[in-house]
Amino acid sequence: MSFKLIISVALLAVLAQATFGHKAYSFQHHHGPVVGHHQPVQWVDKHGHHHLDYVAHPKYSFAYGVEDHHTGDFHGQKEHRDGKNVAGEYSLKEPGGNVRTVKYHADKDGFHAVVHNSGGNDHSGAYAHGH
């Protein structure tokens, strides 16, 4: 085997490991942001300038997430809104292994959130990757 061929094969092996050895997944979905007919809103500011904007009934949903087994990055969020009512949740894997999930909603009475923790925390430092 020639030296150039050996170097080429070694380089391809390194590139293949870097490309195919890294398992990560991400996603995103969305729908919205408004439905129905828009309504014009006009106002005059304190300087006498006229302004025009439009409002409509806000209605949307979205979701996204990341699952990266190489770096240990796991997080995501999903939310939906219809008018003044909003509900959703987000989660993330903390460095110590705990998974924090926050479920929330907002309505005429304000913002409400409930936090769930699962998996505990490992403070031994075993999750450090040194990147």
C-alpha cells in the first residue's frame, strides 16, 4: 500500500466516525400565529403622529426538542395558545442527571407553573465531558 492510500483510508475512517458516530436528533413544529379576520387599530402618540396596526385572535402551537447523546443535551418545549389561554411544558436534563419538567398555563388569573423533578442529581462529577 502506498503512503497516500494509507493516509486517505485513515482520514476517511476518522471522518466516518465523526459523521456517523455522533447520534443527535432535533425537531420543530409550528402552526399559527393567528386565525380569523384582523382588526385595524389606530392611535395618535403624544407627538401627534398617527399609527396603524392590526390585531387578530392569537392561535398557535409549536414544539421543538433536542436529543444529543454525545453531549448529553436533552431539552424541549411545546406550547399552544388560543386567545388569552396559553398552556405548555418544557423539560431539560440537568448536568447531574435530574430531568426537570415544567408544566404551565396562563389565563385571566395569571401564570401558573408546576415543576416536576425526576432522576435525582449525581454530584460525583461523572457527567463532565471536558469539552
